[in-house]
Amino acid sequence: MHLLARETMSISQSVEVSEKKPPSRRLLLWSCYVIAIAAITWLIVDGYSYYSTPYIERPHHPDYRVFRPAGSRGLLYGYLGAAMMIVMLIYSLRKRFRFLEGLSSLQSMLHFHIFLGIMGPLFIVLHTSFKVQGLVAVSFWSMVAVAASGFLGRYLYQQIPRNIIGSELTLQELEKIKADKTTQLKLRFQLDDRAVDKLENVTTRFASGFSGGSAKAVLLLLTDDLFRFLARRRFMRDVMRAVPLPRRELREFTRLAFERALLLRRVNLLSQIQQIFHYWHVIHKPFAIIMYLIMLVHIGVAIWTGYGWAW
């Protein structure tokens, strides 16, 4: 029993660590976003005179040879964007090949993958000078579809509980974690069986309001998460009514109870989320393949015709 408890506690702590990035890593990640977005904003402002010029009049603009797709800056933006889109593939390789496990954790690689997936398309937009046409437009809109669907994929990924190294937890492991959290609440706040039953009723109501098909359940889940503060307030109110505690303990108790309720909701929706995640892969991958193929053809033709070296 003690061995099982230690194992369960270890799994529980792994889930908590995987969901809460260390402050230093979080600070570094947000610093990268702030610096990159500030740089993109400055580049747009710097070239606004050219970008706001009607397309037919751009060849007469004094900065035409700088900001056009084949210009000095235009090509630089294109190569930076393409490089970021290619480096993004490291995450896919990391997931598939065991010998790359020492490179970094899946969680860290995913954050890097998302960062590049946002910044790469922005540099590509600058490369096109906000004007796409012809075959390149297919790659561009495929890139937009990949980036947009990536946000949904990230959201679904977060809904599937994982351990500290990013591996998906089984339903049995999740049930152990849920039982462990119940025991923690019971012992820490000295709850009797009646109080535990009342808490379980409140938690069950919160976690089981997502009936219907997989798509409907995920849509309801997304809506609920967007208004998480309202759901949390309702849950805390119901918990306080069901389990009266001294005010000094109430805040910590409701926080832990809400974390347990979120875990229970994930357990209840696990199969539905996994199904939607599978369908997401089916849709996401073809757009990515089209994007990369046309991008490589575009770069190859540009270099072959000499436009890729105009700067």
C-alpha cells in the first residue's frame, strides 16, 4: 500500500509539474514572444509606406527594391520565415525517434514549435509584402490553415493529461491520481465521509455537463474554459455551501478541490478528446505537407532563376 501511494503521489506530482512551467522557463518564453512581436511590429511600421501603397504603384515606390518579395529585406524575411518553418519539424522528429529524447523534453519542444509556428508565418507575410497570388497562394493559405489549426491542436493537447516528460497518462493512472487527490483533501482538511460525498456530488455536476458527441463536447469545453473565472466562481460557491470550513482554510480548500474537478472532467472527456485529436491530425498533416512541398518548389525556382540571390 505504501509503495502504491508513493507511486501515485509521484504520478500526481509529475502531472502538476507538466502543467505548470518553471518560472524561469515561463519568463524566457514570454520574453521571446515580447521581443519577437516587438520586432515584427517595428518592421511593419518601418515598411508601412511601401505596404500601404497600391500594388500597381509599388514599382514606383523608392523602397521597391528593398521591400518587394525579391528585394533585400523581402528575401531576408522569406528565408527567416522558411527557416523557422523547417526548424519546426524538429518537434515531429523528437516525437518519433527515441534517440532524440536527450535533446529536450516534449513540453519544451512543443513550446518552441508553437513559437516558430507563430513567428514563421509572420515573417512569410512580410516576405509577400501582404500580397500573395498564383501557386504560392496555395502554400500561403495552407500555412495559415496549419497555424490556425495549430492553436486548436495545442488546446486539445493540453486537455490530455501527461506526465513530466510529456507522455500521455493512461485512464488507470488518472484514476489513481484522482483517488490520491481525494485522500489529500480528506486528510488535510479532516473531512468526514459525508463531507466527501457532498464534495463528490458538486465535482460530478461540474465535470459531467459535457454530454453529446465529441465535437459538441469539445466545443462546450472550449466555451467553458474561455469563461473559466465564471465556472470557478460557481464551483467555489457550491463547494462552500456543501462543505463549510473555517475562512482561513476555505481558499486553499476550494483551490485544491477545483484542481481535482478539472482532472475529473479530463478523465470523463478523455476518449472524446483523443478522438477529436486524431481527427485533427488527419486534417492538420495534409495542409502541412502541401505547405512544405510548394514552399520548397518556390525556393528552388527562386534560386534557379536568380531571384533568390537578388539581395
